[in-house]
Amino acid sequence: MADKTPVRRALISVSDKTGIVDFAKRLAGAGVDLISTGGTAKALREAGLAVSDVSDITEFPEMMDGRIKTLHPRVHGGLLALRDDEGHLKSMTDHGIDGIELLVVNLYPFEETVAKGGDFAECIENIDIGGPAMIRAAAKNHRFVGVVTDPADYETVLGEIESGGALKDETKQRLAMKAFSKTAAYDSAISRWFAGQLDETFPKDFSMAGRLDDVLRYGENPHQEAAFYKTGDKRPGVATARQVQGKDLSYNNLNDTDAAYELIGEFGAEKPAVAIIKHANPCGVAIGADMLDAYLAALRCDPVSAFGGIVALNQKLTGAVAEKIIETFTEVVIAPDADDAAIAAFAAKKNLRLLIAGGLPAPDAPGLVVKPLAGGFLVQSRDSKVVTQDELKVVTKRAPTAREFSDMLFAFKVAKHVKSNAIVYAKDGATVGIGAGQMSRLDSSRIAARKAGDAAKASGASESLAKGSVVASDAFFPFADGLLAAAEAGATAVIQPGGSMRDDDVIKAADDAGLAMVFTGARHFRH
């Protein structure tokens, strides 16, 4: 039912005062009486505006360090009263309650306080109580009350009030929807913080919230709708990155770039490293003497799949590397930083997206991963396991050489980011063959070996790049066949979790083939 209730009184109480003075001036110019609280009232008075304190309306002082100020019937009655209900109108008259037709509120900066490292008491004090209560009251009664929680809506609200004295029904409904979304996200942030304080990873009621960053052209396929939401997590990556140039990022770009940057974070920033990703799987990863060396070694692994891929670097992108990258069609490049020469080189490729993340994601940092299912969702902790050499158990007669140990740890880091079943061949700090996402580990091993052969042909090598390599498996070999396929391809050492009922058979097969093999005791399934 349409309602054109004129906006006569507005209650303004904001933590973020961006644009509020100009907004209030125009409200006053349209004949709207202003009510406010604390710091907001002070700012408006300093701007020369006539403002009534909430305490003047309630005839009750602010108290308890401002915890009690708007929780009063003359505030909530003014927001909740149905203007077409005789009983409500009589209650307003009987109790001296005047209507409030516009509420402008944004909340105490709880998330910002947490992000800056506030202690427990400070975070608690930044939990807003009166603000959410008023927002929900006004949003519930949106037929008669407009509720503004986002400064981005100031201009729309002013335009309607200045032109007609009232807000349109559709505008009030949209504002109410945003208001309930805001309070839900706010409560979700508080709930998650409390759970963290109590080390309760999986509370009975789990909630998470995000803020719309961009509505994307489409999802994985053109017939699917998609959007990108940010949660406020400061983990370096696609959500924190600055896009220097290029087309808008698509759903697939964002997904693949996240996969690329999470992988490159495994190597820290000590030695130059590059990862090339296609469809969320690595097609080449390498550590090099310098960034150009690392990029060329990563590209060598699978130059065919690298076409149209994502390139992630763990150090500053330089002009020399950028010039080499643009020789192959690339969708996105992401790095902690880029120099002017690199930016200039990419400028010639206007569709290529360059993202500057400002840092690297820590591979061992805690976090949660959420996966939707029909009727629910799965939640698990991020795979933050980092395997070290001290944890490796040599299970074969021959122990690995120092080079093999180094390559095995490198390959196992990469395998952590390859879709299961995952097999990774590596040599001299570079992948030389990757088998991903197969239903059997034997098939993954064969595919990785074939890719190593293909890469050799593409680079003019006389034998498969797998010769003299090591092989990493994300989970145990259930049978010896996958391991023997790796030996046939030329691998000399194997790193795998172990734990199969047939471990003894697999170890014997490795000994018979002259392979060195270690168990990690930890697997890296990635579905």
C-alpha cells in the first residue's frame, strides 16, 4: 500500500560522518527538523544547524558513557508507529510521541576496531546496541520511515525529499533491505569475533557476511549470474589488490587468480618464484635465480596450457619480465608490486589485467573455507599445513640426495594446490609435468609424464623433462602402479603421505626400481 508520509523529522546519529554536514544542511533547507546525538549533534551545530538533542526528546539524559541514549519509547515509538492505525496514533498522542520519518544511522566501527588490533574491552565497547535497534525498527516500519545506513544513498534520498517532500515506496523498501543486510552483517562479524576469542571454530549457528564489490558480467558460463563480495579479511590477494589496468575481472578470472596467488604464497618472498594457472590448476611453477629465470622455467613446463592463463609472482614485477610475459596471451598477472617499466609494457595490452596485491598470503595462516551444498554448506579450516624436511620419513633403502630433498619439498608444495588426484614432477626447483583432477592416481601419473614429454619436445630437449625428476603425490599410492609409472617416466625419488594398507608393497616396488621415497604423514587433497 503506497504511503507518501512527508519527511518532517530526521534522527541522525552516525559514526562515519562522511558527507553528513552537507546532507543535513540540505535536509534543513527542505524544512526537515533535525534530531541528533553526541558527536553528530556537535558536528551539525558547529556547521550552524539547529539540532535537537535526543535527550531533549526523551527528557532523559544520555548515561553510562553513552550506552543509554536512544533506547526510549519516544524514539522507538516515533519510528515504529503505524501512521494509519488509530490505536498507534492515540498512543502517540497520549504519551507525547512525535513521528520520525527519516533515520540516518551508521554503526560503531566494530570491524575496524578488530582489524586494528583492539583489545577485548575496546572491541566490546565498539559493539553498537542503540544503532541496530533503531535501524531494525525503522526498516520494519518502512512504509512510513526511510532508513539510511549508507552515505552512498544520501543523494537519492535528498533528491526525492527536495522534489516531493517524501520518499518513494520503492526507495524505502530498498533502503530497508540494505538496512537489514547491514545489521545482519554487523551481527555476523561480532559472532565470528566472539567465536574466535573462545577458540570455537564451529559454533552452533554459523554465519558469514560480505559486502558487494562488483556485479560481474556472468558466472562460470554466460547463462549464470555472478557477483563478487568482500568479507573484510585483509589476507593479500584478489580482494585486497589494486587493479592497475585491463578489462573488468570475470568470475573465472577471480577464481583462478585467487588460486594462483595462494599457491605463490607457499614460497614466501626470499627467492623469486612464478606460478602459471589455468582453470584453477597450476600448469607451471618454478623458483629461479631471478624472476625472469623463474618465469621461463614455469612456462617451459606446459606452454600450451599457459595460453590464456594467470601468472602470479612472489616479488616485484619488472619491465624485463613483463616484456616476456606479453609474448604469451595472458589473462591476469598478479604480484606484490610492479615497477614503472612493467606497467608501461603492459599498457600496450589494454585487455591484460594487472593486479598489485601489496603483500603475500602466508601459507600457514589460519582461516576457514566454506563450500555450499544443496541445503547447507561445509566449513573447514584452511589447509595451512607446511611440511618441512625434519618431518619427512625415509622409507626406502636409498635415502634422497640433497637435491632430491629440495625438489620433493618444492613439488609437495605445488601438489597442495593441484586438484586431486594430483601428481607433480619437479626438477631443479621447477615443475616439469603435472597431472590434475583424475579419478585414478595412475591416470594422473601418466598424464603428468606425458606432459613432461610434450614439454621436452616443445623446448627441443632430447629426452623427457621427467628424467631425473622427483614426483609428489597429494595422497598415498594405493597400489604400486602409479609409482611405477613415475619410475618409467624417469623419476628418481618420490614424496607422498603414506598410510595405505599396501604401503609395504609400494615401498618394495620403490626399492626394486631404485627409487628413494619419503612419507610426509600429511596429505593435501584439494577437491
